[in-house]
Amino acid sequence: MSVLRVDSSIQGPLSASSELADLVMSELTAARPDAPVVSRHLAAEPLPADAWPTVIGAAGTAPEDRTSEQEAAVALAGELADELRQATVAVLALPLYNWGVSQHVKTWIDLALAGCQQGEPLLAGTPTVLVTTRGGAYGPGTPKHGWDHNLDYLRRILADVWQADLTVVEREFTLVGVNPALDAFHEPAALMKKEAQEAAVAAGRALAAR
């Protein structure tokens, strides 16, 4: 077993998504302590924002004519694609920001796509846990129902394009207790947190059993 873990929260030790991913990993590594883990934190160590257009430019340039910047970008894209390709298990903590994926996640996805053959299923059949969190609530009947453009996009990439065997662990209302405007929602937020933690533990156990 080879595990790929990717985080993207800008909250550091306060990250709700990383906390849930830690629960997944705790169950997995307790059962598989010798499994190698490749970790990448897209917010703590961001990928260069100009790497993707540089790779695209390099694709139309003969290898012998590429600049050192193009060569580095091509190598990075290939490295990211290889990390996905070689993983036998993946744990991805990718929270919603501004109603969609963060710039860090989009750069990672774009580069990985550029680093493989068009349409290549980089996670084909790979058991993958996607942990995603949202500061507010976006379900039916809420004021921002339909504003979550994060989860559907990630499902499209991970499950449809990369063909991962996908499990999703979600938590909403992570800003309750932080944003005073949400103070009335402490009870449902606490329940959502508990349910997400239980789902993360179950997902980790399921990965360990694969």
C-alpha cells in the first residue's frame, strides 16, 4: 500500500478539513503502520501559479528548444501526475473557499492533468477519501443552497476524469463559533461535526481493510 495525502487548508493547525483527514489517516496507519505516505500541502507549500501556463507553452515547443523554466514546469507536472498514478490509497482534504476550489487546488489539478496523457485515469480504481468542509451551510432550504461549486467539480475530476473509487466526508458550519452571525447554529453545527468525525473514522477503517 502506498498512501497519497493532500491538504489545502489555509488555516494551519485550526483546519477543520485537516482534522478530519487526520482521523482518516489515524485509522489507516494504525492498521497499516508500514505503509509509505507521500504528503503534499498545497497551501503551506503552494505550487507556482505560473507553472501550468508554462507547461502548456512547453507542449508546443521542441524539447531541445525549451527554456529551463519550461523544463522545470514539465518535470513538476509529471511529478504530480506520478504521485496520483502510484498511489494505491488517497486521502484528499480539500475545503471550499469562496464557493469553489481554492487557487492552490486548481493549480494542482491543472498541473496533474498537464502531466499525463489526455483522459488518463490517474486514480483508476484507487480507494480515495475526499474530505471537504464548508464554513456555512448550503443544503436545500438554506439561503446559499446551490452556491457550493466545490464538491460537484471535485467529483467530476476525481471520480469521472481520474476514475477514483471515491468516498466523500463532509462537514458544514465550521465557522460556527468563529463568525458571530452564526451563533444561533451551535447545536446543528455540533451534530454535523460529530457525524463528520464518525464518517472520517469509518472511512479510514474502510481504507485499512482494502
